[in-house]
Amino acid sequence: MDLVFYSRKDCHLCEAFETELNEFLDGHDLNSKKIDIDSRQELQLLYGNDVPVLTFNNNIICQHFFDKERILEALP
């Protein structure tokens, strides 16, 4: 199962979120794919200043701050 992590460079919230996400992933059979929203204009328009964003099956699980409980609830 893959989670998709949308972020951007020089974003302190993204860095903190990624640290917590990586710690969480170490204890679970999950992977994440990191995408820089600034690499594609449609992602900039979609997420703008709302990063970091974590999705699963194209559904937003959590935004701005890591939320372990929401991730666990979203996964099958």
C-alpha cells in the first residue's frame, strides 16, 4: 500500500510531517511516495499553501500536521 506525501522545499511543516511519517512507516507495512508540488503546476493549483498533504487512494488523510489516528482509520 502506498501513501502519497505532497510537500515543497523549504517548508518547515513539511519537514516535521515527513519526520513523523517516516517514524510511523518504520513500524508498519506501508510505503510512501513523496511529491514536490512545485514540480507540477496542477499540484501547485490544487494544494497551494495547504502542504503538507498525505493521501491514500486519492483521498486526503491529513493536511498540515501528521495525524497517526487518521492514517490508521483510513487504511484497510
